[in-house]
Amino acid sequence: MTSAHPTPNVIVTDDDRLVDPNLIPPARSKMTSPRKPVIDWWHVLIQPSFVEFLGTLFFVYVATLSSLTPSDPNPNSLVSNVAFASGISIAILICSLGPISGAHVNPAVTLTFFCSGAIAPGVALAYIVCQLTGAVVGASLTRAFVSNESITLAMSEHWPATLPHHSLSTAQTIGMEIFLTLILTTVILMADFEHQSVLAPLIIGLTVTALILAGYSEYTL
């Protein structure tokens, strides 16, 4: 015979207590450790570094080639060529390469962004290596594509940036370079292409032009 009152659905614990299974929380499933994010090395490091190489190559090639004007050895003409060619080149590079690498094309600019926390140490190191390599290749292309006459003139007294002015001391020369670089990097940070101003290419390009023209007055032989 069966009892009129059904036996309650209970379980017996290790200490002989009767416990309603409905009051026992369900067992937790085993937690799996989250997957580590996969780093896209092509877009994070390889492509931007290669773009820095190409950008620096282009900039150095244009800047050095623009200064080789045997038909007009006037230093004022030479520095104007260099200043405007460099400023326009920087504006073009920021417009075209900025979305990929930031278009630093200068180790000083890369160090500035690294110190501000904008890029990782490994990326900064790769940028600098590629920039130095691109500068060497760009200068080598200029040397390979121009005549010996142009190179001889460039190494003569008409060259506007071979040596500092004879009246400047080493401390004054280094101080001038530090201050001019400080102005450039400050403008770049304040007119960051990606985050703040769409006029950054124009602003930075004009800054480069102005600094070359200003610095030349203290560096002519």
C-alpha cells in the first residue's frame, strides 16, 4: 500500500540533514579562460613601419633634390627651394600616409608621440629604424640621379646647411636645434591629424617651411 501523503523529494547530505533539492543552487559550470586577443601585426606594425620608410625616403629625396640648383647658386634661392619643397612634401605625406602610420617621417616626431603615450615602444623603435633607413635610401637616390657638378656645388660654400655660422658656438647651435624641434613637435601634437584638426597637413607643412626659413638665418656660412 502506498501512503496517502507522498514522501517529499529530499536528499540526504553528508551530515544526515534532509535538504530540499530546489533550495540547492545549480552547480557552476567550469569557467573557461578568455582567449587572448589576436594581434594583427600587419596593420599594427608591418604596414605602418613600411609606410614610414617610404615617407621618409620621399621626403629626404625631395628635400635634397630641391637644393641642387647649379643654375642659381644664390644661398637665398636655395633655402627657399628647400623650405617650400619640404613644407609641401610634409603636407602631402600627412594627407596620404597619415591615416596609416601618422606620417612621422622624423625620429624626433616618433619620440614625441612615444613620450606622450600615443604609440608602443616596439612600434616606436620600428618606426625609427625604418625612418633612418628611408633617409639613407632617399639621399642615396639623390646622389645616384644627379650630376657630379651638382654634388660638387652642394658641398661648396653655397650649400645653405653644411655648417653653422662661424660666429655661433656649439652650445648656441645645439640650443637652436632643440628649440626649433620643440616648436615643430608642439605644433604636431596640438594639430594632431587623426584626433583634432583636419587642417593639420597645412599647419604642419607651413610650420616646417617657417622653421627652415627662420633657422637658415643663423646657419649660413
